[in-house]
Amino acid sequence: MSTTNSKKPRVEPRPLQLSLNPEDGSLLTAPLSRVLIAATDGLYTDLYNMGHGELEVNTTKNAEDDADNADNNTSGGVKKVKMKMSGMSFTKRRHELSTRLAIHGKAVTHVAALTAALHSTELAQATVVSTKALQHARTAWVQADEAQDALYFFHAQLFPARQAPHDVYGALDLLKQGQWKDLPSDLRLVMDRYETSKENFWSSQEVEERWHMAVRDKLIRGEVGKMKRLNTKSLWKVFLSGGIAKLTHGNPKQIGSKAVYPLEAYLTVLSTAVPARWSLLSIEVRAQAKTGEPNHQLDTTIRQRYDLHRICAKAMTMEEERAKKNEGSISHPLDCLFQVAHNFSLSWKLEILSAQAQALRKGVWSTKSTLVVTPVEFFNEGNVLGVVSISFWNVDDRYGPPRMSFLDQDNVTKPNKEGKPPASNQLTLSIQAIENHGIKVSLSGGEKILDRLKDNPTTGLTVDRLLDAASNPFALSSSNALLAATTLCAEQRCHAMVEALQSSNGERLLPPWINLSVEKGSIAVAAQVSYFSNETIQHLPKVVLFRLACDARTGMFVSTFCRSAKLLRLLASNDATASQSVALRMAKLSQNRRRAAAGASSSGRIVRDAFGGLSRSMNVLGTRCGVGGPWLDKDNMSGSLRSRAIQQACADANNSLITCCGMTAVYGLGAIATGVATGISAEPDLSGGPIEKMEDKTFLQIPPVGFVMDQHVVYNNYVTKVGEMRQSSLIERNSFALSC
């Protein structure tokens, strides 16, 4: 029998990772018992939480937790939550287990290394010696830094403390011989010319007058005098005050007691020679957003203003040099100054409008709208400096998009890409900066808008608001420009739809008793309404029953009713309070069964579906009509194909209009008129179902509206099967029904 001597492995000391105190450089120490307890407590706590409790784990942060992370000072992408091990996935559980094993293994290894070093080495003595050495090194390091800083600042004071050098030999020559022999022989000493000139004896008033005359002579002999002789309108307004000429352009804005201009420059001449050159003292270019709207941090910096001043001065100098080489020609430095400053102003305006337009997609226009913004794009060739485009509203451009044209009579140039919008299937508002002209606005269907300016003054005011919002340097607003553009397009779309419905291919689709008219961006639907009789209705006036308003954000149509038609408004929204019978049935049912209580045959459901179908059919017709043209046809067949598509949409809209007019006459006009005549409020769903036919007359398939003329309670006694006497009560009514 053999025995083996098994010896326990000896714990060998390992490298220890020690930390320093940042204040004095000493080692951070603690009792071994405290280190051991901290390591084991953390291990036992995690073991208990894995088996019975919850672990604190890191998860990816969601977008809704931004505010919580800001309050809790957590990291931007990680959030701490408590979870049980049983609720984690296999991958997550393995990750948490391996992470905690690594952490606690490191802590236990550190404790084991401390224990081995304590029993096998002089750890305590080594720690004391190391701490003293580290503190000494830290103190010496700090003292060396302080000495270096002191020497640096002391050395900076040495240079001004030095005495200036002296020319001792030169001083002796000057004292003994009366001259300085080291003076160069080719040096020529000249006195100040101004001291001996006649200008030195002029008074300040005479200097002011001569300076004023020099600037005035420069204006008269130059381009300002030439424009005056040729009766040409100058781009600048010139104000002469003393020897300084003030040039302004544009309409001023009053800020307190001071008037500021979009372009403002100050010039003078510094010589009485003929011809004298202009000296640019200052140039100011101003552009800002409308009050209450952000400027998106697009204000000019000091560096930009300096560069603008330098470029303007250089352009003026080059123009005067050119005229000097060509004898007999008049230079135009003021025109060059205007070109540079004006182009800078136009580019700045486009930058502000582009930033505002891109911000609209995140605001009110971000919901239920198809807003597409083409950021500002600048060009190096041609007279178009840059373009910003905003596309809105859907339009059917299968056979060619609507043509874009400028909203003014001065068509200096064609819109970009010959009137073709940058985005497909949409109407477009384009703002262009054109050299020598300024900001020009083009819109889809702009020619039709200009044709209606004479007949409709309101359209002219809307066009002025659009142009002012896009070009006024003190009130730039993309939102106002877009709102004005949608107002114009809504007016044009309504006119195009009315023309298509009332005169399609020379034939009227709508019945003669329905009439459509355009009223400020909406379509008023009027009809001839009469009581059931054999008399003709040609002599009856047409009454406006409801209107179809165009939404500015989406270009879709919504039915609107007059304020007195309360019953019709409630039924159009399928409100349960419109019908007492439906409200009573819903009150008896549970919450989850109330939606089906009214049923598909209720008045509210029928009216809502009818007006919903009318909105959909009118939206399709509006998309196909666009803004009434003109169109950029793709080929010769595009016009006829577009007309056929519009005619098909008109047929659907015609059926919906007839149905909705009948419903409005019953639940709106008829209910109001009968209520005024009898003093009884109308009640839907109290007079049975739809009336199919009466005296060879076909009726609209809607439940008639009822008027309760008389009602009383009837009591009935009956005996149950068990012989118990019971009493039931019923309500008998005499009602008057109204249908169409």
C-alpha cells in the first residue's frame, strides 16, 4: 500500500494594482479586513439577486427616455433597469453572468494577492517607504513647476528692464566738433510738405466747403450726372452731407428715431484731383426674418462684413482703372458697388428662406401634408443666382405637370427648367434670385392667377402678400409665402373644378337645380328647394346648402355647414347626441358593444358616409384638375387623356353632390324651416326607415327626419305564466316625417 503526500499549493504573491491619492501623491490604503468584507459582500449580494432577487442591468435607451436621462444624469445611449434572471434571454443571461464573474474574480484575486504579500513579504513596511517616496517626488515635482513658472514670468520682465544702447563715439563727435560724422551722405532730409502748403492756412469751414465741392463734382461728372442727363432712374438714392455721400437702396424700416435701409453705403473722395477716386467708408447689407420667426443663426459675422467691404472696394477700384485706360469713357463704380452688395443681399435672403422652409417640415406642416423642400442651390452661370423650391399638394401629372410662371407682369426670364417643377406629382412654389432684378416668385399655374387679377382684387392682395413675404428684407417669412401660395392655388383649384363640373366638354353634368360657385377658396353648393308638388321650380331662387372648403396643408376638401344647422353638423360627424333613440340604445349596452348599437342604417352613419364619399370624390377631381392649367403636355395625346380622366372624376362627384344636396335639404334646411314653422325640434331615427317610392316619385334612400306632434303613455295589464299580474307602459306618438 503506497501513499502519496499531497501538499496544498502555496499562494504566491502577484503584481498588485495600487492607486494614488491625487492630492498628495501617497498610496491609498485600507485594512485587509475591510477589503475582504467588501469583496465577499458584493459576491454574496449578486449571488442572492441571481437566485431570488433582481439584478441591475444596462439596456439601450429609447427616444421617450430623453427627459429621464437628463434628470438622472445617465449616459445618452444606456439606461439601468432591474430585471430577474428568469426574465432575461439566454444571451443576456450569459452576458450578465460572465460580466459579474469577471468583476468578482478580479476582486477575489486582489484579496488573495494582498494576503499572500502580507504573509510572505514586508508589505506594510514597503507601503510606508513607498508612500514617503511618492510624497517626496510629488512635492519636488510641484516645487519644480512653481520654480519654472516663476522663472518664466521673471524672464519676461528682463527685456523692458534693459537700458537702451548709447553711441558714445557719436556723442563725443557731436560735442567736440559740432557734427555727426556717421550720418549717410546720400540721405536727403525733407520737411513736411503740409507745413509749407497753402492748405495749412485754410480754416476748418473752408476745408469743409472744398471737401463738399470735391464730392459734389465727383457725383456730377460721374455716373450720377450721366443718369440725370439721360433721364435714367438710378439704383441708389444719394444724400450728400458735407464731404460724405450716403447711398441707400430699398424701403427703410424705422427703428426708434433712426431709419435703416436694406442697402446703405458711405463714400467720400480724399483728393481734389480730377478725376478723383471714390473711397468706400462703410457698406451695410441688412436682411432678417419677420418679427416672431427665427433667423436660424444666419446673421453676418464680422469677418463676412469685412470681406464684403474689401470686395466692394476692389470692384470700384477695378472699374475706375478700366475707365482710366479708355479715355473719354465714364466709369460706373457706384453701379459695381450695387451689383456686389445686391447679389450678397439676394443670396442672404435665399439662405434665410431656405432655412425657414426646411423648419416648416418639423412644425405644423409636418402632419397630414406632403411638403417637400428643395434647399437653396446657387448657380455660377446665367442671370439666375439661386433657387429655393417648396412643393406641396398632390396633383395628377401623368400627362404632364402644371406650368410654372412668375407672379408679375415683368417676365425678365423664364423659370428654372422652362416652367417644369423640381418635384413630381406636386404643385411648386419657387423663389429665385435674379441678377439686376431681385427676388422673383414663380408658382404652378401662375398665368391663370395673373388673368384673374383684374376681376378679383382679393387675388391681387394675396399675390402682394406672397411677394412681400419672399422679398421684403425686413420681414422674410417662408410660412407666410407658403400660406399665400396655398390660398392662391385653392382659389384656382376651386375655379377649375367648378368649370369642369358645370361645363364638361360643352355639356353640363350637374342637374339644373344645382349651382356651384367659388367663394374665397371654397366651393358653395346651392340648390333650388321646394315642397312636393307638380309645379315647376325654375322661378325659385337657389339656396346655399353647404360649402366645400379646401385645406391649406393638404389641398383636400372638407364639408362645412352654417352655424344654425346643428343637427346636420352632428349627423355629419356621426355624433350619438344627434339622435335620442340611438343614445338610449347605446346607454343600455356595455362599453364594448356601443359602437355597433347605431347600426349601418342610422341617420348619422348614412350622412357621415355620404359626405365622406363626397370629400373623396372631390379630392380626386381636384388632383386631376390641378390649378386649371396651363399644362406641360408630354405628347399630343396628353390633353385628351387628361380631359377624359377629369370627366370620369366629374361623374363620381356629380352623384355624390346630388346625394349630399338631398341630405342637406332634409336634415339641414328642411329641419330648420319646419322647426321655425311648428316650433318643434327635428328628431332623426324616429320615423322609420327610408321611403322607397310614393306616387311614381323616387325618394332618396335615407331615414326621414321626424317631428313629434303628439305623444302619450299607454299602460297594459297582463298576467305572467306563474299567475302574477304585471303592467307595461308604451309611448304612442303621432309624428310628422320629412324626406326628399
